[in-house]
Amino acid sequence: MKKLLGILVLGLLLSANAYADDGKAVSYDGAEEMPEKARPNDATISLFEERKKRSIENERRKGELYIIEPKGNAVKFKYEKNLDSVSLKKELSKGYVLSYLFYDNGIIKYDGLAKKGRFKEDISNKTLFFTHSVGKSITSYIVGHAICDGYISSIDEIIDWPLMENTLYQGQPLRDLLNMNAGDKHVVDKDTTRFIGSTEHHRNMGLDTIAYLLDGTKKKGNRVFYNNALSDIIANYIVFKAGDKYDELMKKVFQDKIKIENEVSYQKHSPSRLHKKNPKYNGSPQTLASYSYHVTRLDFLRIAEAIMKDYQNKTCVGNYLRESQKQALNWYKYGPTKDNSRFWINRYPKKYGSQFYFDFYRMKNRNIIAADGLNGQIMLIDLDNSKIVTTNSGATGWNVNKLVLSVIRKGKLPK
């Protein structure tokens, strides 16, 4: 009985800690990212937003960011007065969504920011958000440009990469890496952030160390397996293939195509320090790239708009996106009717292809594409009707089905 009582008390303490309803900030042991199970109060969200800002500035000071500066050619969005939505007003007043944008045929019809005064520093158009796994889709979009510019031959190009020559990825078609059916479940931990033989997060080492850890590995199976670390390998493959034209490629995507208004950056891998099996690769650009982008809310929407327009206009990159949709594989996390599915948009698509989600629940035969990141960073794009919803959020636990999916499905905001 005492043991059972102890378990119940511990459970209550953890629950209170998770929901943080006493008005005080919860540190979660100094974590940089809000735990998915957390249901934080405003003080905790404010603390984590401060940490993100400090982290970006520290990375900038240490030279750990790859930065694309704006060119000054950003196209201003057109706006209409916000449509009425009590649900969105309530969410932005005291929920977890920090930024909400509803774009309809070139016009922003709902421009929502977290209520002023909630946090130590108000959320604004200058706030930099972590894209988290939306950065995987952005990386895939860059792959499309690399193909169209001739750096990569096609989605079926066979990986022939001296750095990775004795790993399971060598000799595989790029398609399998993009679709995450590269047979690599056995080489990473359960969180897919650490490779076998290392306790370090994969971004705390260069790709040369990762290649060393993967030396002699072989592909096992071909089922889709969502591997966070794999997207960084794809990011570095772009660097390898573009060579000294990499900066030019990135500027073409972000400055000339997307026309960013503010700087966009990603966190680089730390150069390897564990060993130097291949000294010639140590610290080289093809060992440092990642999908971990930092973007403002309006540039986040600009990226989504560029993806939509490429698809609609059947540009070369648009054809890459169409091919990605056509060859998408069954998504193993599909489960729209399960408990708490409403918290994660990735429970609603049936297909996953080239780091994007397709074929959504209750939207059969509609061309919908999505990108999804930790704690509610979302791009959901209706490619047929030119509607986009983007969100940037401080935590998991809000109704994605109601505030995002149903908006695209019905074409209107919730009441």
C-alpha cells in the first residue's frame, strides 16, 4: 500500500510539474527544447523562448551558424482584416500557439500573434523560430533546386560519396534517403539523434565522425523509418554535390526564389574532435550542414508560398515536388482516430515522400502537402486552392485538427 501511495504521489508531482499551474517557470533540467509531454504555463514558455534566443546568439558568436542574408527584394504580403475566430483568439490569448497565419490566394486573412504582455518579450515579426523537422522539408526543397541546377542528376541518383563510401548509405538511390526507407533503424538510438557507438547528439560531431561510426554498416530492410539524423546526411550530400557553388545555390533558393525579408540560418554541426580517421574531411563544409533552421514567421510563410507556386506552375522544382508526391510511401504513424491524435498533424497523412507529408485524412483526392516540426511548427498547403496555414508554437497539446487541418479541409477558420 505504501509503495502504491508513493507511486501515486510521484505521479501527481510529475503531473503538476508538467502542467506548471502555479505561475512559476519550470526549467525541465535546463532543456533547450520544450518536452513534448509538457503542458507549460506562460512563465515556462517565456523561459524557453529566452533560451532559444540565447542559443541562437551564442551560435552566432561562436561562428556556428550558416547564414543567408536577405537581398532586400522581399515582396510584402497583402492583408485583410482578420476573420472572426473565437477559437483562435482564445488560443493566442492563453494557449501554446505563438504565431498563426492563414493565407488565401495571395492574401493573409488571419494574422495572429500571442497576446502582448504574456511573455517577458513579446512575439513579433522579428522573432526567430526553430523550424525543427519542418527543416527536413526545406532541405528536400533545396534538393529539388540542386537537381534542377544540375548538381544532382535525379531523385534516383545513386549515392557515390567518398566520405560515406564504407557505410550503408553508399550505393543507395537518393530516393531511399529522402523517403526514409534507407534501412538504417539499427544504426541509431530510439530517439534517432545518436548513432551506434556514441553517446553524443549527432550534431555535436562532424559527418566524418558519423561516417567512422557507420563504417562497415549495411542496409537492413526497406520500411519507412523516421530518422532525424538522416536528414542532416541529406543536407551534407547537397553540400558535397554543389561543391564551391553551394553558397550560390542557397542564395538562389532563399534570396531569389523565396525572397526572404530577414536572415535565415541553420545550426552547423560541431567539427569532429573525437578522432581524425579522414583528416582531409575534418571541418570541411560537407561535414557541417544541418536541417536545423531559424526563420521568422513571415519568411516561414514565404517558404510555404514558394513551394506552393512551384508545384502549381509546374516549374522544374515543382515537378520534383509532384514526383515526390507520386512516389510517396505509406506512412506508419497514420492514426487519425487514436487518442490525442489531434495534438500531432503527422497522425493524419497516409503518405510520406521526400521529407513531405501527403494524402490527408478526410481530404481524399486533394493535393495537400505538409511539413511538420516539434511542438507545432507546421506548414499545411492546399495546392489546389492556394490556401496555406502556418503555425509556430511553444508546446505540444493544442488542437491541430481543429485549428489547422479543418481550416484547409473546409476552407474557413473555426468559429
